[in-house]
Amino acid sequence: MEERPKVGISVYIIRDGKILLLKRKGSHGEGTWCAPGGHLEFGESWKDCATREALEEANVTIRSIKFGAVANDIFKKENKHYITIAMVADYDSGIVKIMEPEKCTDIGWFKWSNLPKPLFLPMENLVKQSYDPTKK
């Protein structure tokens, strides 16, 4: 079977002008900051994936979900290639907490103009595109 890119979904959850980020561990991009997200499952809509990942990873529900941007992410060191679809949503409810401690070490709200470092490759690529999910 030939290699093909995988599809990832990230969800930029906005509250009070800030976005929710997690610090990765235990997989590619370990030690980098990213928005909640994961693999798009077969038959799943982008909105449903964003909703599921926000709840699974950060214990929050979201609303006003819409498409934000797309990035072509080639992880050379790990020999992985993803098309990452960035969705944008407003925080709705839930107490923010790390739901998968085996995958994340930290969580917090950040201004897009003051992002923590280092960033996960899909976020780096959005920054290079001058994309800002907080600008609606």
C-alpha cells in the first residue's frame, strides 16, 4: 500500500480572546504546544471531530464551530505527513483539565500574540501563514 497523508483536526477554542493549548507528551511533537485535536475518524464530520476532541482532551464543550484554515504538515524526523484542518470554536462550558495525562503535561489559555514555545508543527505552519484564529 502506498503512503498517503493522514487527516488531523485541531480545534482552536476561544474564550476571552485567548485560545486553549495543551503541551504534548508520548507521541510525535513531544514537548510542543498545540490545540486540542486528533485524527478524523472514518465517516466523521469536521465539526463532530472538533467537538469530540475538545471533550476528550480538555473536558470542554464548544459552540459556533467553523472552519478556520488548513496546513500541510510534513514531520520529516518522524516520517509522517498530515493534512491538518484547523477548526475554530467558542468555549461553551466545562472545567478545563487534562483528560489524557498520558498524552499531555500542561494546559492553559494563551493570547495568539503571546504563544508558548515550542509550537507543534501544525501551529507553526499556521503562524507562518499569518493565520490568527482569534480574528473572526
